[in-house]
Amino acid sequence: MEKEASRWEASFLRRHEAGRPLIVLSKRGGGLVPVFQIVWTLRMETVEHRDCFYDWLCQRLDRWEAWSRKASEYGAVDLTLHLLQVAAAALVNADVR
């Protein structure tokens, strides 16, 4: 799934950089040569935590493009806060998008 997602217009991907597990949100940039740019990152303490959060994100594939726009238009902090709200709402079975 992740390999396929890496070719989408926007996708969350698991990475491991500088000894830290990360989730990154990459988005296809505009221009003649479509280059991917990272618009958001989240460092996790363990690979297990990263993979668990990535699985949670994968259950919401339909939101990835909107979340990518949010990160691009309003910044990474806004996306982080939004994802925390969505995750908290999911814990109490509320639906926030």
C-alpha cells in the first residue's frame, strides 16, 4: 500500500531518518517537473508508535488530499492540531473531518 501511495498527489509515508521513526506527508509540487515536497512531519518515539499512527492514517485515506491542502495552506502546526482533534474525536466515536 505504501509503495502505491508514494505515487499519489499527496501521501503519508513512513520514514526512518537520523535514527528516528517519522511519518511524513509528501505532496506533488507544481511546475514542469513534478517534484514531491514534504509539507509535514511527525517524529515518533518508537517504530511501533509510528506504525500504529500510520495504520490509523490509512483508515482515513479519503482525507489525505484534504489534509495535504491544510498543511500547505495553513502550515504544519495547523495540520498537527487538526489530526489531534480527529484522533481525540475518534476515541469518543465522534466524526470530525
